[in-house]
Amino acid sequence: MKMKMIFVGLLGLCCSTSMAQQEKVQKAKTDSAKNTIKPISSIVTKDTESKNGMINIHRNGDKYYFEIPDALLKRELLVTSWLVTVPGGSPKFGGEIMNTRTISFEKGFGGKLIMRAMSVGNQVDPKDNIAKAVANSSIDAIAMVFDIKAVGQNGKSSVIDITDFFQKENTFTMLSPEVKSKMSVSGIAADRSYLKSVASYPANMEFKMVRTYAATAGGGAAAPGRPAVAPIEAAKIGSAITMEVSVSIFLMPEKPMMPRHFDLRVGYFANSYQPLSDQQQDFGPTTFIVRYRLEPKAEDMAKYKRGELVEPKEQIVYYIDPATPKQWRPYLIAGINDWNEAFKAAGFKNAIIGKEWPENDTTMSLEDARYKVLRYLPSDIPNAYGPNIHDPRSGEILQSYVGWYHNVMSLVHDWYMVQASPNDPRARKMKFSDELMGELIRFVSSHEVGHTLGLRHNMGSSSCTPVEKLRDKHWLEAHGHSSSIMDYARFNYVAQPQDSVGIVSGIMPRINDYDKWAIKWGYTYIGAKNDQEDKKVVSRWITDSLKANPRLWFGGEGMNFDARCQTEDVGDNAMKASEYGVKNLQYVLAHLADWTKEDNDLYNNQTKMYLQVATQFNRYVNHVIKNIASVYETIKMPGQPGDTYSSVPVEKQREAVAFLNKQVFETPTWLLDLNMLNKIGSPARSGAVRSVQNSTMVQLFNDRVFNTLNIMEQRFGEEKTYSVNEYLSDIKSGVWKELQTNQEIDMYRRDVQKNYINCLLRVKNEAEVGNNALGLLFGGPTAAETMPLTVNSDIGSVITLHLENLNKEILAAADKATDKDSKAHLLFVANQIKKDLK
């Protein structure tokens, strides 16, 4: 034992000696490094080009230096990389964001300056004991290490050589994986890449780099649901492409804005972190909304608290990209300024403004993080989008822009012509007037700016409007056809020509009740002591406001199975709304030949718009289908009356089946205008009618629908739910009505009936053995993922009995059939059922 103790003692002595030696070596290195650090005058000479700002930038020839003040050490900086210019034909566009990272600088070992990549996953009060545990168990990664080349006056700043940071690729300046993949690029060609310009401002720095990359001529791979990207012409010529990239470094607030806690009942984008404290007894994230910091000026605080409108301390300003065609700029600006009406609800006037970019001001840059810009992108993609970059500690929006694709105009043209032309004569042509297109651009502008303010889609808002009110001119003038512009309720397709509703007030979307309420909830300044006090106040607002006005309901983004929350729909009853919609489509189709006629057009216009009509019809059908086996989800607080989850009323589901039997499974002959089809479509194609009928049947007869109906019957009881047997019986009464009437079954009906049998047999077989039976038997890796929901349920036996009874009726009808095609068809499907049931 003594020998062991002596050995341990010697070992400890050796370790102590070794550590002491290491400390001496490290100190010697540090002292040596300090001795080599020169005064700033050795770098900044009369020939040095300097730009002063948040961090001073000095340039000597091809060398660049940062002069980082000590006051900036350990401050968090947001690094954002953007595309500025790209090769012609690129699938990505100038003005689009690639990456964001958070960094900080600090002095380290050996006279070095360390750049750390910051993580904000945990938040802890430094006064709590658990803060020590966090400090002991976590550390931010050291991303880069720089030699300190010189110190500033009075030793209060450090100068580092930053040349390689921008000349060579690193995690902060590299292309994003998405850009690399879509543009098919690989390594950077350093001899053809250089730093183009630098600029430093009080709160941010901007750097532009010209980058050349090796590129293949094969184009980008196809993404799910999207075609493969065509090769870029420059890559085909020289196996390389050149682009311009910018990097912005933005100083984050030293004191984060007080976060406002996220609530499922109001639609805001959100972020989260993990709070840690001595007092907590559970471990869960704190989730907060994303928004601008909007506060009253100190001198206006008393007025604000009295309820008077005041201007914010800092106005939200959006600039219009100077590349935007001039005729659209006033409408884009109007779409931005329209949000001022919503901000009044939060107590602010002139809170947001759109402006044209001052093209003669050379001190401003489109990539400067201080400026919010609507970027005009020369893309054939019919879309627009509105992202934002926010402080991950609080949700405060620090940078924002709107990406506006040039071809968004074709999208709004086709929507408006198909949905609104019965009510608006201006929409009855292939090229709209600037005035009409401008009005359409204005509402899209408002929608996208809403996203940059933090608002998500509210797909449920349109369901708060009774269908019949969509035909009421005076009601529409007061309330609009949807309570939110953040819904995808494009235009009021219910109103009929004889209703004479106002075009702007009754057909087009606008910022409305929900939008004003959401801005009020997210942006009203409370001045609470902490976020928990703030949470109590704003949570009570939601409960009280929804009770007073149900039109303020946030229904989510349509990702659940709630039929009230759908895209492209209007009204509280999809069946009634779609009936009106079909009437308007029939009106459009009857006039389509005249409205699409243009000189030298080879029926391209008519073909395009016929497909748009068929697509719109399919949308109406899908809106109806979603009502079957739908689950209403209404978020509640404990103590509020009513359930969170409930079934769609049985009568509404029956109404949906009746609509489909009439409008889809009875051949929609109005879409089969042979005079038109023989000019625009080859008979070798299946056609729009068959496509709609087939997709409808597949959606009606799938495992999710049957499983949900089955579970809801168990959950809510037979009296309150639509049973599987009733559901099958109602569809059968429409699809197979010829079995009772002995009428001739036309070609389209025969296809529908075959599809009926095939879909039911598939579901039956899935319910009995699954669609991956071999995987189950042999333990395949995807067996659980592909297991149908109906396996081991009653669905298989219910469908089997249904098919047995149907088969008897089919055989009986076949005996009476006089039309040879109908008789052959009935005998064929009867034999198909018989073979499968064996």
C-alpha cells in the first residue's frame, strides 16, 4: 500500500511539474507574440486606403486588415452571404440569401484573436448557479484564429490580416449546398476570384467578391416535384461559371429585444431556445415570435399609453429594387403602405413605408444589411416570397427582403381570368391593362410583405365568411371576401355576374380583420418587466378577442386534415362555394375562344386557358373531398368550452359525397366541348375529365380516409359520425345508379365504375395483408413506414361485404342490360370482384 501511495504521489508531482512547464511555455509564446505586435502606424500609412465604421477596414495593395475595437470583443455578429449577380440561365438569382451564421471575436492564446461560431441553444441567467454548469459543459467552436498584427491607439483595438478570409472559401463565405447543387459547381478557381469591394458602416460591413468555380455542363439534379435544372450556358462553354457574392456582417443588439412568446392561436413565424434556471422543474424550449422591434419614442410614451397614435422610434422602410419596371413600382409601394392600417391597431402611425431606391445615391448599396429591399428577379418562376433574418435570441427581425419573380404576373393573370372574368370585363383578354395588373401586383406585394413582418399563412381565415355573403355587395364592401390577406383566398369566385359586386371591394383580397388583429397582438408595445408578464397579457388578449369576434381565428397553414384550412378556397361551405364556382367556369369556357383570340396565335392561348379552367375545376373538387373524414382542430386553453378536436358534421360529409356524385362522377360534359377539344388537344391523351375522375376516386378510397372514419366512430359515437358503411353506400348510390335505372352506361361512367372497384380492392387487400407484406415477413427496413393505417382493422371485412353485395346487384343488372357495351362491362367487373374475393 505504501509503495502505491508513493507512486501516486510521484505521479501527481510529475503532472504538476508538466503543467507548470506547459504554462511557462505558453506564457513565453504569448510574451514573444506581444513583442512582435507592432503599432498600427506600421500598417496604416499615408498610402493605406481605409474605410471606417463598425470595424475599420484597411487596405495595403492586395492585403486587407480589420481593426477590431476592444469594445466589439465578445459581441455577437450576424454573418449573411448573398448572391449578387449570377450567370445567364441560372436557377438561382441575384439578391437571394445563401447562409447565415453568428460569430464573435475574442482575444486568445499566444497573442491571437479568435473567431468563434456562436450557438444560442441555451439561455441562462448568469446569476443562477446552473450558469456554472452550462459554462463547465459547453463551449462555442473556434472557427478561425488570426495573428494580431498591430494594436491601435492606446492599445484599444487589434489589427488582423483578413485577406484569406475573403479570398479563400470558408464556412462563412462559401456557397450554400443548395446553390452548389443547383448550379452544378465544385471547387473554386482562386486565380480567377478576387475581392471586389469593401464597405464599413456604423452597424454593419459589406463585402463583394467575384468568384469563379469549376462547373459541369450537366445541370442540376431534379428535386422532388421539380424538373431537372438545365445546364448553364457558361458551364457548357468553359466548364466554369463566374458569379458575384456578397457577405454582410451585422452587429446584433447588445441587449436583445424582449421576446413575445409564441401562441398557436396567432400565426407568426417562431424560433426557440432552451432556457435554464435554478427554479425550473421541467426541461422544455421557450418559443417566441419573429417580429420587428417597434417601440414608441420616449417623448411619445405618455401619448401611446393614452391610446393616441404615435410614430415609432424607428420606421420600417422597404425600398424598391431599381431593376423593377417603372410601371409596377407605385403598386408595389402601395402594397407595402397598405400595412399602415394594420399598424394603427398596434398604436402606430406611419409605421411602414415603401420607397423607390435613390439611384443617384452612391453611398447606398442593395446588399447593405440596413436596407430592406424588394428585389426584382428575372425568373420564369411564377412566384414571390418574403423571408427575414432575425436575432436567434429574441426573434427581432434584423434583415429582410422580398424576392419578386418577374413571371408572377402570368400567375395572377391566369388566376384572375379564370376566377374573376365573369364579374370583371377587364379580365377577358390575354394581356391585362397596366391598371388591372397593377391592382393584382399590389395584393401580392401586401401578402409577401406580411411574411417579412413575421406573419404566416392563415389558410383558415376564408372559412369564416358565409358563402351567401360572398354574393352580398354591401356585406363585401364592409368585410371583404376573406378576413386575411395571408390566406390563399385569391379571388371571390362565388359571386355571380348578376350580383354586381364591387371589383376591388368584393372580388380582390385586402388587409383585413385578422391581419390587423395579428399586428396588434404581435406589435403592441406593453413595456412589461419580463417576458412572462408579457405572455400573461397577450395570452388573455387572444381568448377575449376570439370570443368577441370569431373572424380573428387562425386556422393554420393547411398542413392538417381540417377542411376549413385549405388553399385557394373561399367561404364556409366548400360544396356551395364550388357549385357557384363551377357555374362561373362554365361561363368562362363558353367565351374562351373569343377571349383568347390573338393574331398569329396557334391555339396556344386557348389551350393554356382551357387547362387553367380544368385545373380550377379540380381545385373545387379537392376542396369538397377534404370535407370527408376531416378533423376540425380548434386550439383551446384549459377552461374554455368545447373540444380541440371534432368531426366534420355528418350532413356536411354527405353533402360532399352528393356534390362529387353529381359534378364529377356524372360525366361533366361541359368540359367536353368537342369543337374546342378537337382544336387544342390530341385524342391520344387521357383528357382533363378522366384525370379529375380518377384522382377523385383515389382520394376517396384510401387508407387515411377509411381509418379516420373508423376511429371517429369509435371516438365520438355512431350518432355524431359518418360510418364507413354509410359512406360506401352514399358513393355507390351515385356511381352505380344505372344498376337501378337500367340506363346505358357511357364510356366515362364505365371508367369511373372500374376505378371504383380497383380502388376498393386495393384498400381491402392493404387492410388484410398490408402493401408491404414481404417486407413484414422478412423484416424489411421500411415495413413499418409503409404499413397501411387500416391493417388489423375492420375495414377489410366491411369492404369485402360491400363488394359481395355490390356484385350481386351488378350480376342482376347485367341480366337485364340491353346495351351490349354496358352488359360486357358489368360482366367484366363482376368477374373481377369474384376473382379477388376468392
